[in-house]
Amino acid sequence: LTVTNNDKTSHTFLVTPQGGKAEKVVLKSKATGTYDCNKGCELRMGAFKSKYDADVEKLSIKSGKFVKL
């Protein structure tokens, strides 16, 4: 799973792979990060929580929310 931060500020979120441990991530403005979500994963940023299966390959952060590309 690739996540690109399109906001002007950095964002902190949790990536939890299916059956794995949560990892805290800080993604700076305009940066891209890649995470192992082969079995699916859950992303949590503040009050927003989203689950993605292995078919989702790219996400973007816009206005503090995850958006599928």
C-alpha cells in the first residue's frame, strides 16, 4: 500500500496489517510511504478509521482524510 500526503502539513497515523502489530507513522507534507498490506490493513488517523483489502494499492491524504486513488 502506498500513501501520499497531499496536504501542506505532516500527518501521524497508525497502520495495522491484518494479524500484525500497529505501526505509528509520521508522513511529511508531499511525502510518500509504502506499507505491507498484502493481507489487508487498517489505517487510523485521529477519529477516522478505514479498512483496506489487499486490492487497494494507492491512497492519498487530502484535507486530513484518506482517499482512494
